[in-house]
Amino acid sequence: MAIFFYILTHNIVPIFLLIILGFLLNRKFDIHIYSLSKLLFYLFVPAFIFVNLYTATLQLNLFNVLLCGIFMLLVNDWISRGIAKICGYDIGLTNAFKNSIMFNNSGNIGISLITLVFTSSPFVLEGKTPYLHDAITAQIIILVLQNVTSNTIGFFNAGKATMSTRKSLAQIFTMPSIYAVPLAFILKSAPIDLTATTIWPALEYLKNGLVPMSLLTLGIQLSKTCFDFKRKEVYLSVFIKLIISPLIALVFIHLLGLSGVIAQTVFIAHAVPTAVNTALIAVECDNNQNFAAQAVMMSTIASAATLTLAIYAARIIFPV
């Protein structure tokens, strides 16, 4: 029980403090959410992806982490399509529902959580964090996959409700995040060391700003949301996201032979709540904004309990 409360207070509570600050800040000043979404999509997210990919040492044995992430996207897409069809959702709600289940909060909660988990007891040995590098690298792979797909498939899903297929596809290519990935790999192989140039500190400032900016933005978005606690589709989304998805992830982790720190990271990464991006994408595309924000908020609140259990379970199931 002591470990359970340690995980809650040291890994979960710090994240929620920033969300609460954003919530309270908007109640006081009524902050413009559209401006914040533009900053996140066009500056903070692409910079985060680029810097982490440029500096990461990606090993071939981490390919299974990518495969696991891809399989999870496909299965969650299949599950959400089936449930939406059974429940008779219209195209707008169907695609918002799909986004709420397919896309994880890998950036602002995932990265923060993995960093906190593997820099706290029992993963600190003689003042060092020997497991942190592998954990962060695995999380970055999932983060990049989630960011690229949410900024392509996610926008396409949301845009289809209010735009033609052509316009939805066109909007995808206005998102800088999809160009950050190939650019990072191209420049990694170039003879110039980008970290020694004057542009690098600016990129690092943007990268470091993503987590607090996203958490604050989430709090601000939640403050603007009108909640209807009778919406069954919100509870259904949260149940699948926080309970069913981690169980499915367990299956793929075992099938792909992942173990130790990598397995713990992948399991925790697929136990996080719905991505903030889904609410921001809904705002950007004007598609079921209220449902998207409620799904994010309810899954984020419920994750205070489920993530604590997931971290605890990960340590038992995948010992280091």
C-alpha cells in the first residue's frame, strides 16, 4: 500500500497540479484556446518530435515497440468502429469516438509520467537512473507514432465530419509535425552537427515547453467544457481507453517478447488517458468539441486511479 501511495503522490499528483492551474487560470482570465492550439500544433509538438528524434539513439531491438504501437492503433480503430456502428453514432461522433480511443496522451502525460517513474524509487541506484534512457527511448517511439498518426489520421477523422475528403487530406499536410520526422532523420545523417548551431537552444526551449504548455492547455480546455454526465458514449470511451486498451497491450507485449523496462514503459504508455490532441483537433475542425473535451477530462480524472494501478502492476508483471 505504501508503494501505491508513493506512485500516486510522486508520479500522478504533479501532473494534475498543472492541469488544475490551467483550469483555475482560465476561470480568472478566459484564455483563448484557439491561440494555444495553434502554438502547440505549429511550434511545441513539432519541435518536441524533432529534437527527441535527432538526439535519440534508436536501436533495432526497439522495432517491436513500434510494432506494438501500430497493432494497438489498428485494434482500437477496429473496436471503436464496431461499437460506434452498434450504437448508431453519426459520422461526426463516430470519428470523434475513434480518436478518443485510438490516441494516447503520450506527450504531456506519457513523457512526464515515464520520466517521473524511472527517476524515482526503486529505479534509482546509487544516485543514478540507469533505466531512464531505455524507458525514454521507448516512450519517444510511441510518442512519435502517436503524434504523427493523430496529426494525420486524427485530423482526417475529425475533418471528415465537416469537410470533404480532399479538404481533410489537404489539412493534414498543413501540420508541421508530419515533416518533423523525416527532417530529423535527414539531418541526423548530414555532416553538420545541429546541436552546435544557434538554432538548437531555441528548439530545446520549445521542446521543454511542450509538457507544461500541454497540461495547462488541457486545464484551460476543461474549464471551458460544459459537462453532461449522462453521456454514455463518454463513459464507454473512458472504459475502453483505461481498462480494455491496457489489457490488449499486455497481449501484444507478450507476443512481441518485450520485457523489463521496455515492457513496463509500453504497458504504461498504453494505459494513459485520451490524448489532449483529440480535444484540440476537435476544436480545430469544429467536430463534436464537447464530447472530445469530456472524453479527455473524464479519462484524465479516472486515470489518477487507473494509472497508479497500472504502474504498480507493471512492476510486478515485468520485473527488472
